[in-house]
Amino acid sequence: MTDFTLAEIARAARNVLGRPVTVSPATDIARDLNVDSLALMNIVMELEDAFDVSIPLDRLASVQTAGDLAALITDLRERA
């Protein structure tokens, strides 16, 4: 996981939510960012475009924090 990945997660969340957000590895996406499932899917689509990856829904189910999401993106990028 890199600071760049977390910064991209924050950027995508800001774009989708339309408000400033602060993201750290421990940020709980649903609770801390107040993200519902539709907003999460929009964030994921932005991240897929930004990192040129496809994030499988079954792997997304285990993501709770921004750190989890960053680790998943890193893993998918390494496998590509």
C-alpha cells in the first residue's frame, strides 16, 4: 500500500461524495466516510479507471477500511 493509493482513494471519495474527506489506512469506509453501497460502487469505478484494474465484487466484500481497499488495489496491480 502506498500513500499515492490512499490519496487516490480520498480523491475518488471526494469526487463521488462532493465534499472534503480525510482518509487514513484505518478509515472505515462505511462508518467514517458515511458511504452507502451506491457511493461505494461509484468510488470503486473511479479507482478502477485510475489504476486500470478490475476489482471483483467478491473481494470487495472483505473491504472495510481504506487500508483494506488500498491493499486490494495493490494486490490486483501486482498480479496484472
